Amino acid sequence: MTGKLVSDLVSAAKAGDRSAFDELVGPFVNQAFRLAFGMLHDREGAEDAVQEAALRSWRKLGNLRAGTEMRPWFLAIVANQCRTMVRGRWWSVLRLDSPLESVGSAFEDRIVRGADVRAALRKLAIEHREALVLRYYLDLPLEEVAAITGVPVGTVKSRINRGLAAMRPHFTPVEALT
Amino acid sequence: MEDLIRSKMHEALDVEQPDGDLRSRVFRSLPAYEASRPRFRLPSFRWAPELIAIFLAVALVGGLLYARGSLGLPGSGTSPRVSTPAGPFAQVSMMTATDGWADPNWNGHPRRTTDGGAHWTDVSPPSAFVGGARSSHFLDASHAWVVDTSWTPRIRFLAHRTTNGGRSWQQGAQVTVDVVSPAALDENALGGPSLNFLDPEHGWLLFDWILQAKSPASEHFNVLYRTSDGGLHWTLVSTNSWSFIGAPLTSGCPWGGPLVFTSLTTGYMNNPDRTYEPGRTQDCSTPNQLSLHVTHDGGRTWQFQALQVIGLNTSCGYVCVVGAPDFVDPLHGFLMLAGSTLLATSDGGTTWSLRSTPGSSLDASSIAWLNASDGWAWTFTAATVPLYRTRDGGATWTRIDTNLVGQTRDGWIGALYFVDQRTGFAYRATEAGGISVLLKTIDGGVTWTDVGRFN
């Protein structure tokens, strides 16, 4: 997507052209879902967050400044929506002390795998969880994580460090435990 | 190391992928473009006839319900237990072996059961406003509150109170919140209050809103009210503003729900993740110290109270207090810390002492207390859910083998709690917490059966 094309698409979208908006934001919907699921751990909630974020961005197109990068702009709205949803939800219930020893189906295998990491992620402050998901799950550079979260790169690093510190037992190579 | 982290993150989070048509669904749902349309606005006049008809119908039904309720039986006695915050089983609150409440969708539309959870009836009062938000709070089998909040054209709220288990509701006076303008609030972060009632008359209500214009560096604005007539009238107690995104933090110390009051003067609020942020200039708590956020003047002022516990290393650089204090009466309470550490108090929270726990991965939702002595804790794998029972306030624990399965295709065991020595409830929830099945035991936790289902 060239800069000229983006500006044309933005102009068209501002004029009410949904297909232009789809071209602008659509390529990031999958990443938006992954970000939302990483923050919310809830499939339906993640889809709702993406849908709501798309609606918000559609309504806020008029505020979009020339030259704004679309991905951090859209993912910032998604992240903001997720933070709002997390604040409105006071609890989560899933815990798993140890993985199922012998799983009998692909479903169980899929769910149980990584359950300890998911449970640990849920215990993080949402800002730390958000930083880890953006950096290590969406594999975004620190500068873009900073743009999405709206804080300086140094703060992003601090959040990642604190998040990793809390997650350290889950990120330790197996051989190091023996 | 970074590759390992990425691999672990993908393993944990790739369990769900977006549907192939998510993109098309998202864009099909977009309305005609209308820049900067407020989310919570009054409907346009073209709907006026329909709205008037709906209003009249609601008023008629509400009036009939109110009249019927005014002739109903008076409410039953109240539980001696301190009203604990809306915790892990806030969506389902069984008050006795037969009577309970549920707000399964978190939307302030309570349902009521009188047969142990087999059948549920929507007993919610009619809404006072068009749009806005609703919150609910359940004190005991008889007393509950639903609070309606609206932001247009100004911020208003009012409480509905029932004293007879939802058979009738009394609507309180409308309160206008004039300490902040609705235009100053982030329209996408508007929400109802968290509530806490000490007894049927005395309660507190805390709003936590986000101010707009600084998004995503959210700045919070809190408003705390109290009532002494069961929610019919509310008095402004205090306000607060703070921000946890972006250092240095200069605006104030963080507030947040849930609230729990143990007397008319002493109360706690829980905001564990944000008691310490590097770089802040405001001294809210002692850095790296365990602390509780407490008031001793009914909520007018709040302080961070350092926890000095003999035998406990109180150095903590991250999340230390993982749950609100769980008070079983005005003096006795329990507090879970990170690392499966359990504390107990017998002087209303002034001093705390260490207790043992039966597992190494417990959190606040892992332990349920019936009183200062009797408690249950659970640790579970996907296959089994062993319970542990204490009769001495956590000094010793005895294992109970149960027939519960931690994980099924329908979800996971979310929480367990007991209403008397033999009767307990649990629910099986989806990973996100959506309740699907309520389970019950009548033999102290050994055997559990399905008794109700939520959608």
C-alpha cells in the first residue's frame, strides 16, 4: 500500500466508501483478533472488541491525520477497547495446576497446551499483558508497541521486563529446571 | 530466549484463530459513515411515538409490579456475614441451600432461584433511563440493589432496592453527578458503579470513569457515594483522579473496586496491580511493600496500609495482594497474596498473620470461607478437583476426594463455595467465564450434581 494510495483510500473512506475502509483496515483484522484474544482470552470477546474497534475507527476517520500509519492507529483502538472490556470484567476463572497427563482428543490437546502460560498471562496487569502480546505474539518492533500503547519506548521496555519477570517460571527452558 | 518466549506465547494463544469471515462480518456491520457520533445519545425524535408507547408500557408494568410487591411478604432476616465484594462467583450468589441470585450477563438484570438453582426467574426492575448502564448487588436472600446510570444529557443514577427477594422493587431518588461533565468522559469507557452494602441500610457506590482526550493514556476519575437508607438517597463522599499509564504519575493514587466495608467507618478497596509504579512522583504506597488500601472515615480519605506480617517476606516488586480481603464478620477475614500465601485477621484488618495453604497455586478464588474457622480450598488438574477442608481457620487442612472433573468439553470448574457445612455450589464455566452449569453438593463436597444451566 503506497502512501498515495493510502491517502486516496482515506479520502474515499471519509467520504463514506466502506470498501475503501475495508482496504485500509481489513488487512489488520487478523492481527487485531490475535491482539484482542491475547488480552482478553475470550474468543467471543475478542471478536466483539475487533468489531467495536472497527466501528470506532470508522466513526473517527475524520480525526485521522495525514500520514498516520494505519496499523498502529487501528491496533491502538483495539487495545483501548480491550482495556475497557478488561476493566469491566472483574474476574477470570480458569486455572490449571498441571497439564492433563494423557489427552484423548485434539480438542483437549489444543486447549491444555499452553494453559499454564495463559493462566499466568491473565494474572498480569493488563498493560504488561498487552506489551508482551504485542511484542512477542504479534512480533511488533518496540517503537510500534509504543505507538499502539501510547507510551514511550522506555516505558514499553519497563512493562515488558516486569511482565517477563512475572512470567519467568513459564519461560524457563525445561533443562534449566533440572 | 526471545525465541522461546515467542514459541510459548504462540503455543498459549494460537488455541483460537479468527473465523475466516471475521473481516467481512466486521465490515458488513458498519453503519453509514457519520463522523464522531456519540455512542450514548438520546434517540432521535422520529422514534418518539414508539418510545412513548414503550415508556407507558414499562410504567404500567412497573406500577403493577410495584403494587403487587407492596402487598407482598416482608423480607426475611439478613445474613450476619459481612457483604463481601463481588468476587469470583458474583454472577451466581447462592445465599442459602435454596435461595440465590444470578446476573449471568453482568448487565444488571438479576435472576432469582428458590429451588437451589434448578429454575431461575428474571426479577429485574424496569429501567429508569433509556440507554446507560445497570449494575447489581446482592446482600442476602432478601436484599438486592440494581443501579441505573445515564450520561445524557447529564450524569445521573438511581438505585432500585428489593427487600423481598425481587418480588417488588422500590425506586430511590435520582442523583445528579455534577462533579464531572459527561463531555469530559471517554464515551467508550462508560460504566456503572461497583457497589457494596454493609447491611440493608448502609452501602457505598463507586464509579470509575476514564477521562477522554488522553486516550490511550487513560486518566481515571472516581466518585464515591454512600447511603444510609438502603439506597433511596445517596450522599457524595469523595472524588479522586489518577492515571496509571505514563510516568511520572502526578495526578493521584489509584482507586478501584471491588469495595468491602467492615463497619460504617472502615473499608477496603482492591486495586492490586497498581499500588506501585516505577517513576511515579506521588507517594501512594511504600514501594515494594505489601499494602492494603483502607479508609477509616467512611470513604472520605483513603490510605495505603502496609502489611507487617511476622514470618513473611513483605518485599514485593509486582502484584502482591491478589484479591480483596474476604471478611466473614466484622473482625475475621482472610487475604490471599501472590505465591499462594494466606493471611488471616481477627481484629478487623489491623494486623494479619500467616496461615498454611494446601497447594502451591492458589489464588483468591481458590478458597471459600463459611466463617472464621470453616473453609474449603481447591486445587485441580484437568482431570480431578480435590478439595481441602479446614476447621481451624487454615492452620490444618484435610483432603476430600470429589467426583468433580476439572475440564470437560463444556468448560472448566470456575469456583466453589459453601453456604453451610454440607451444602456447596460450583459452576462450570467457559474459559472466558461464561457460566454454563451450576453444580451442588449436599454432603460436604464429596459428590456434586448438576442442578441448573445458564445460557
